Amino acid sequence: MAEKRTAVLVDFGGVITSSVLQAFTDFGASLGVDPRLPLDLLGRDQPSRTLLADHECGRIDTEAFERGFAERLRAHGADVTAEGLTARMQTGMSIDQDMLALLADLRIAGHPVALVSNAFGTGTYDRVDLTAVADVVVISAEVGIRKPSRRIYALACERLGIRPEEAVMIDDLQQNLDGAARIGIGGVLHTSATDTRRQLAERFGISA
């Protein structure tokens, strides 16, 4: 018999906020280069990938990431300064109030929620009271592990006091859901608050 899912793990950027991918693309367009450049570098350029991994795991601070990534952008034709780079990259992101309402409904219905987020820049979480959104908060830079490592999901489940088989992960990136699935966590690929609520409604006893 399948384990009953009773808890939720949720991503921040791209789930509780509007699309990170769109924000980074808009930032690329603002530089007068190929709008896809920032995402392409972070996804395919090894020096940029290393900078991101080191930053998300807390091995380098925001300023070091900004200096390094600004150099990579400049190497590909973008005229950009390092200071405040991560904040400018996130300018287009907004908080999704419908997702906050969904998480509140889940907690009211008795389902614990853990935020599991890869850190990026400074001030990313300032617009949300995380303690009011989730029972447990796991930020990659604070624990030295980033998604999609199975260890960060296991830590979130441990802090919630549940088994992975009892949890569902909400994320906008399939690779992060794949990481969670390796230890038995169910997955919801987030595209909108409406769709995510629909997927969770019957399973978790909340309104669709």
C-alpha cells in the first residue's frame, strides 16, 4: 500500500515568487545582449556553474559571486558592474500571494510545510516572513547542501519529523523533483498556483 502523503516541501524562487527564469531573461534583455545569456552561462558555462554552486552552498558570499559572474557576463559582451548584480537579476520577481494562501491552507488543514530553497544573493527572502509561511526553513547556504542533492530533502524531512515517503515536493524545476524522488518524495511540477492547488486539493483535503 502506498504511503499517505501528509507533508509538503516547497521551493521559494519560481514557486512562492514569479518565474526566476523570466526574471533572469528580462535582466539579460536589459543588458542589450541575447536575453538568454545569464541563464545560458549559469546552465552551461563551467566557471559560472561553479560560481553558482559555491554561492548556493555558502562557500562564497554574494559579493564574490557577483564579481565572478560579472566577469563571465563581460567576457560574453555584456556591459555590467558587479555591485548589486544579484539584486538586479531578481528585479522582475514578485511574491505570488496565491501560493502563500495555498501554503496557509495546507498548514491550517494540519499538513506541515518545509521551505527548501537554494540561496541566491542577499535580501531574496526579505519580502516574506518565512516563519509565517513554513514550519521548517532549509536554506542551502545555511546547511552547505543545495538541491538537487538528496541530502537537503532528507534534512528537511528530518526537521519536520516525517519520513520522505510522507512528503510531496513543489518545485518549478524537474531536476529538483528528480532529486527528491530518489529518496521517495512525491513531486508536483509547479507552473501556477491554480494548477498546484488543483494537484494538491484532493490529496491534502483543501479547496481546489
